[in-house]
Amino acid sequence: MDDLHISKHAKTRMAQRGFRQGDINLILELGTEVEGGLVVREQDFRRFEKKLRDQLKHANRLIGKRLVLADGMIVTAYHASRSDTKRLLRN
């Protein structure tokens, strides 16, 4: 569905009804297929909300982790201390 085109009629209706481009992308990602299209249900939203919370927990766990890259390759990985982080950010 990535290559969907929006008809002139749909553009007009979406403008009248307050739809934004970002809304379309989220509906395409979250929505449940129904006859002739998609609808976002409460449970679709709850599933998306849980996924985002899980990603935030995971991302929080990565604070202070560092990857060293060279020539398109990961050379090493480690837990950077606060002083390492400050020094790296200064340079």
C-alpha cells in the first residue's frame, strides 16, 4: 500500500475532515482491513501504544551504550562512562 495515490475527491474530503498526511500513514500502519479499506479500532490503538512503550523501555536500556564504527563495520561495543560520553561529545 506504499504506492497509494490520493484522488482529487479524497484530497478534498480529507481537507474538509481534518485529515493530515501523517494520519494517513498511521492509519495504513495501524488499521484493520475491512471491506474496501481500513479502520482503526480501539484495540489497534492499544496494540500500537504497547509497542511504543516496549520500544521506549528498550531504548532506555541503551543509554550509555556505544558502538565504534570504521569502514562500514562495527569494530567494538561497550558501556561508555559519563566521562567518556562527555569527552566524545566535546570532540
